[in-house]
Amino acid sequence: MNRDEIIENLMTDRPAALFGEADRVRRLHVGNAVHLRGLIEFSNVCGRDCIYCGIRRSNHGVARYKMSTGEIFDAAAYAVGLGFKSLVLQSGESGQYSTDEMVALIGRIKQAFGVAITLSMGEKTRVEYAALRQAGADRYLLRFETSCEKLFIKLKPDSVYADRIQCLSWLREVGFQVGSGIMVGLPGQTEEMIADDILLMRELDLDMVGFGPFIPDPNTPLKGVGGGSLGLTLRTLALIRIVMRNVHIPATTAMGTIDPNGRQRALEVGANVLMPNVTPTRYREMYQLYPNKPGLKQAPSDTFETLRALVHSVGRTVATDPGHSLKRSA
Ligand code: SAH
């Protein structure tokens, strides 16, 4: 599909054929299994001031927490006990554990459970990424958020677009399976920009594409602006599946936040991953990147069972393998 066709499909008000094709491509290249990744949001401490994010540095109304490495290990053990074969460790940026501490933690989790580990901790140096990979982390998620540099600078006033793209190359070079992605429905974002985002995802040859609708947070400078719609989010998802084919695409929490059936719909138009929150309940309400995040009060096991039912409701199965890259061997 070329850029014009992508734009046309992003704008269509009759997406049935697009959705059907995305589901066909998903079945053919990815199969029926859905991977469940347990998400541990281990700290909301952040040194960045991204204007869309509820845990931005300037948001002084947020109580900050940092789980101890023991607590993170226990949360991992709990998730493994529930049946997760892969874990995602996510946090704010900077002010977190030193690379040495993370290396030790990753080594401990790997040795004890052998699960796949994905990190999502923002921008770091090549040397730090290499150490984390060496310690046994398998994957890294770092969204570029938007491929429009002008919009990027507005949204992330203390970040540099070229640095973030550089990080994605470093992650690849040191041997990570790499995930990146965007937010859909950002203020000032056009369909042309989203088309360019999708083409950049293809150029980066990503192993995973994580994205979701932008949801305005009342405690940020973007309070009150419009957010991303489910329709545009699903059309974007379908197009990513068709353009990228053998890539992992989660039905993200943000999709479930703007519509109770959002994640189910996402699984039907190309998604093949769910990332239930397994953060200890007492920390969850402090990790709100945007308001009304579901599952804040649920115990992790409830979330796991809910998602298993969701997977079965769309005629799919829960994967029994760790779900490594479909492109490269782990
Ligand atoms: N701090 C790390 C990882 C945590 S943020 C990083 O920046 O990479 C994870 C993702 O949440 C971000 O990449 C962004 O795309 C998304 N996010 C943040 N605020 C959001 C909002 N208000 N609505 C929707 N998604 C948001």
C-alpha cells in the first residue's frame, strides 16, 4: 500500500473491507494465538515533561513511588504463577534504578523464571541498553509518538526527536527485539502524519508496534482538548497489520479505556497481544498516564481471567509460548 492509499483508508467511513483484510492478514501471518504479557509499572518517577502525560515531572499532584527491586521480583513471581510467559517492566524516565541495579534484577528474574522480559523505561545511552540486553532482557518498547518532528517538539518540549530515533537504532544494534509506536488523535495530528508514522514503522522494521488513542488528562496542559477516537485507532491498527504483516500488535489498555469493547474490537482487526496490568494494586492509581484507566482496583488474577475470557470470546486461543519476534530468532 502506498502513502495515498493509506491516507484514503485512514479517512474512510466504510472500513468493513479494510478490517476484513487486516483480520485475514493477521490469521495468515500471525495465527490465532494471543500473547498475554504481564505489565509491571514499577515506578512513576519521571524527569521528563511530556505535555500529554499524567505523570509528567511538573505534575506535583501525583504521589511518586518506586517499587523496591524485591517488590518487583515478587510481582514477577506472582505473574509467572498466574501463567504469564512474558513480562513488561515499565516506568517513567530517569530517577529510576541504576543500570547495575536493573542488570541484577533482570538477571534474578531470568534465572528464577526464564520468562521473556520487555523493558519500557525511555531513552538511555547505547552502553546502558547494551548492559540491559546483556543481562537477559529480550525486548524494549520505545514509542516515537509521532514522526512529525514539529509536533514531537511541542509534545515533548525537553526531548529531541533525533535522539529518540537514535535510541531505536541502538536498541536494534545491541540485539533487542524492538517495539515502537504512536498515539492516535494527538492535537494537530493529521491523517497524512499517521500515514508517515506507519511508513516509518515499516522502515524501522519493528518487531512490535504499540500504539493507542491519545486520552487528554485533566492534570496536564492538554486538558480539555479532543482525544483519539476508536474508529481512527482501529483503522490505524488495521493498516499497520496490513503494511507490516508479521509484527506483534497489542490491543492496548488505552483502547479499552475509550470504549469498553475497544480491546476486543482491536483483536478483531489485527491485534494479537494483550498486556494486562499485574502491578500490585496499591501502586496502580499512582501510575495514571491518562484518566479512567480500567482495572485500577482489580486484583491481577481477576484481570488475567477477564482477558482469557476476552480472548475466547473472539474465537482465539491464549498462546503457550513466550511470543518472541516473528521476524528474527530470539
Ligand atoms: N516513560 C517511558 C514509558 C512509559 S509511557 C517512555 O516515555 O517511553 C508509555 C506510553 O504511554 C508513552 O509512550 C505514550 O505513548 C503513552 N501515553 C502517555 N500519556 C498518554 C495519554 N495521555 N494518552 C494516551 N497514551 C499516553
